[in-house]
Amino acid sequence: MADYVDIHCHGGGGHAFGDSIEGTRSAFAAHHAHGTARVVTSLVSMPLADLERAVAVVRTVMADEPGIVGIHLEGPFLAPERRGAHHPAALAVPNPGLVDDILEIVGDDLRQITIAPELPGAMDAIRAFAQSGAVVAIGHTTADSDAAAAAFEAGATLVTHGFNAMAGITARAIGPVGAALADPRVHIELIADGVHVDPALIRTVFAAAPGRVVLVTDAMAAAASHAGNYLLGGLAVEVGEDGRAVVAGTNTLAGSTLTMDRAVEVCVAAGVPKDAAVAAASTVPARLIAR
């Protein structure tokens, strides 16, 4: 089994990253059992005090678990209209003071941050985070292709879970993914669970952007665990027997229950060459987050 690298993963094995020390260890172990050698622990949007606590938990585990290589902040700078499973009260506009606070809290452990580039102050925030050494991704966004292209010029190099929580591609409005396909500097995350992105579209993106697809799980606590009721950033999540995770009482997807070995299987079944699928789950993300 390849040594997979998952740069967007919120938890697994019944636990969310950052909730507790033992839970964080267990979540990593659950994904490690499915071939993930390294993971960037993803944290959803939350108040700064909660972020400090979660970062401290992850750092404690990182001290003796080399497979956890850093932190991904999925928020809080996200578009309310495209927030998905993020608590609306935790969202914020990227003013310089808040950007500085986040950089101080997470520091060198920040490997990735997701930002909606249309928000006021977002371009300056993208520049600041990129200059800090973090990979800046655009996502959970109402941005059109022009706003996405401007974000790439400012230093963003990734699209968070392509086609989800953003506009798609149409004939005269190609959206963030279309802008990314046109820019060879930019990588595109895909959640290849057969739910988030149609398998035929997965195959098409691999063909259109060779070497620039990054497979991610976006997994929440139920990955490698069981169906039932969970919490994700304070929101209730229901996970069915089919593994589909949604915000309770809605059809809004709330991450996934995917593991990286399964993501590769889904891609190969969709017609992606196996070596390309394995690379998208290992060497491509490793190269993207390398320092």
C-alpha cells in the first residue's frame, strides 16, 4: 500500500482532530490503518479561544507522532452563502488584526488555509498567509472565475474540494475550478467518494490537469467508524448506513467518511490510471505542502 498524504482531513475512528489528545491520536490511527502515512489535520471555523485549545491539542500529539505534519484551517474566512457544515456564528471577515491573531496562534504549524477570495480584505490575507509559508486555498466561496484568478495572482495555489461549496463550470461562467484548470500553478482537491463528485467528472479533471489533482478525504469523525450522530464544529451531523454525512435535518454534505485507499479505488474504477490516482494521493500533495 502506498504512503498516502491527506492534506484535508477532520477526523476519523469516531473522533475529530483537536477535540482531545487521545481522540486526535485515535483519528490518525484510523486513517493510518487505511494507508495514510501523513495527515494535515483540518479544523473547521471556530472562535479564537476554541482554536487555541484545538491547536494546543494537535501540537501535543504532533510532538510524538511524526505522521501529523501540520494544521489546515478551513475557515473562518468563508462565504456565509457557501458555508456548508461550518457554524455561521464562527465565520469572519479577514481583517488584518484577525489574520495576525491566527498566524500567532498557529504559527509554523499552519500548512494550509481555505479562504473565500471575494470577502473584503481577502486578497491581503491571501498574501499574508502565503508569505508565512502556508498553502492558501480558495473554497466555500461565491467567487467567479475572475475573483479566483485574482486570488491565484495573490498567492493562492489550491482549490478546496473542487466543485463543492462553489459554482460549477458552465459555458460562459467557468467558476473557480475552471480558473484553476486554466492556471498551471494551481492544484485542485477532489473528494473521490462517489458522492461529492461524479466519477466521470473525476476522470475528466485528472485528464485536464495532469499532476495537479490532490485527492483528499475531508473526512469527519465517522470515517473508519460507524453510522450515527456526530458533532462537527458544534453542528449536529447525521451519518447514514451508506456513509453519507449531512448536517442534521438537511441535505447539506458535512465532510465525508472516506479513507484514502477508498479514494484511489474510486478513481481507478472511474477510469483514472492507477499511477495517476496513487500520485494524487501521495507524491502530489506531499510536494504541494513541502517546505
